Amino acid sequence: MIKRYYLSILSGNEKGIISEFFRFFLLPFAFLYFIVLLTRSALYKYGIVKRHRLPVTVISIGNITTGGTGKTPFVEYVARYLSSKKKRMAILSRGYGGHTVVEPENTQSSEDNTGEARSGVNDECLVLGENLNNVPILLGSDRVRNGHKAIRDYGVAFLILDDGFQHLRLKRDLDVVVIDALNPFAGECLIPRGALREPLKSLERADLFLLSHCNQIQEEGLRTIYTKLKNFNSIAPICESNHQPVHVENLADNRRVEASWLRKKRVYGLCAVGNPQSFSNTLRELGAEVIQFRTFQDHHAYTQAELDDIISEAKSLSVDAIVVTQKDAVKIRNKSIHDVSIMSLAIEIRITKGAKHLEAALSNLLDFNEKFGTE
């Protein structure tokens, strides 16, 4: 409960005297974090810490806030785009385990043969591993080393940096920042007082902005975001996108049906994602009757006891199915599931405005790579 309250304060959603006092208390820590960021930036700017250029095209996809922004579906979107152009690529992600490196064929399950969750593998990469089973995904804090490994072992011409905006050590050819339209600037306060990973002024480094969840916000709110972004970066084009439901999959037998199956169904919504409100909105937009909606902290690893409790509650409510996100599905797929349907809702990014800007940026990279790249 305390952790959830703090996360609400972090996002800027919590109001009242207590939350304002808490933010004031955290102000010195946010200032220290700012000093660390400033020092780190200066070290790279003046060449005290070396930045590395790899002999392939590097695309960074990141954000400026903590929590879910829709970054992972966009990583998949770009990977599929490059695949359609017959380009070999790899995805570089930090993971959780420092120097852990996971080969692509091992990203299919969140658990090893003993049933223990593998350290270093984050749930976003597990989703990407399921959806992009021909794309190498390398995890580790040293992304320069992993970049060299991807070039050497897989002969890639493109590298996609998953969550790469703050990774200054590796130079990139395109810097895309994903902004969640539902909570774009998170109260404009730095960690730990807020959810900003770095000051908004850092947005001037971006080459392109992608706004996510645009169908869940009013036009006036979008105009406000445009104005703010243009204040910090008047050059970078802005694209808009929606999270489009694709299908639902039964975890018991992997059977897939259209997302419209959820219409008028009594469902128990369950998720451990950075933006649970978006998932809740999507279920309701699909016409589902959400009887119960339970959330856990982002990246939460479900225990069998928790899942048994959820299943018991769902049965008592006589729901048609428990519906989870793909991020949740990869963590519970190997658990004991009984007497209830657990369905995973798959979504993908759809560019709804500014597609020509994104197409131009990617096409320019393809042209450059064909002239000067490794292929």
C-alpha cells in the first residue's frame, strides 16, 4: 500500500497536504540526483568519459519518465519494419542483472527448467522474444560490448537500443523518445520526487517524438503536449499513436480469438505494468464488463500463492475470464492454472498521425546504411 501511494506521488497524480509534504521532503534527494545527472552529462560532453560509435546503424527508443509509455510495442514496430526491408538487426536491452547476456533462443520463457525465474531477463524482453522470435535480443548493462557481440555473432546491420535515451555511452543515428499522452511529464519533477528520469531540457537531444495512447486523451490535452515539446525541441517531428488490440490468447491451450471476443464478457482485469489505467481503458473500450481490476507494481513477479488467490476470487465473481497483458502472461504462463480461463490481450502500435515523419526518418537510415553500412 505504501509503495503504491509513493508511485502515485511519483507520477504527480496524488494530491493533498500529505503528498505535498512528502514531495517537499524528497526535494533535496531530487537535487542530488540532478547534480549526478549534470556531472554525468558533462563527463560525456567534454570527452572525459568516451562515447562509442559502432560500425552499424543504431536506433535508440526510450522515454524520459519512469513507468509504461508504450516503448516496448514501438520497439517491436521498428523491428518488424526493418524485417520487412530484409535487414538483419538485434535488440540491446539492459535487463535487470547487470552483465547478464541472454541469447535470443532463451528469451521464450521467464523460467528455467527448475521453475525458477531467470535473473537479468525483464518482462518486456520476454514479450519481444515471443513476438519477434527471429530477432536476437541481448541483455546486459554493457551495451557497447553486446553491440559488438551482435555484429560478430549475428551479422546485424542495425541495432535497436531498448530504453536507450539515457544511455549516453553508445552513439546513435536516430533518437526516438516515446511520450505517454496520459501522463506526459509526470509532474515535471525528477526522481525520487517525481517520475522524470532527467530534466525536460534533455528532450532537445531527441530526433523524433512518438506520443502513445493518443486515443485516450482529449484534443486539448494533445495540444498542450505539443506546445510543451516544441518549447524544448522545435525541430523534432511529432507522431501520434494508439495501442491497437490484436487478439486474445488463452494461456491454457494457446488458442487465439479476435479481441472483439471480450465484448459483453464479464472479466477480471489483472496487470503489473507501468500504466494500468491504459489497460483498464482498453478493456472497457472493447466492450468488456470489468467486474474486478487488480494491479501490482510494474515488473511484479507473481507467486503461485498470489495466482491461486486471484483465481479463487475470479471464480467467486463468476467471471468469463481473467484478462492480462502480454507482460503478465510471460510471467504466469508456466504457473499452475486451473478451473478458470486466463486470456492474454495482445496489442500493437498503430501510427495515427505523422506517419510520414517516421517513414522518412527510417528510410533515411536505410539509405545511409545501404551506402555506407555493413550490408
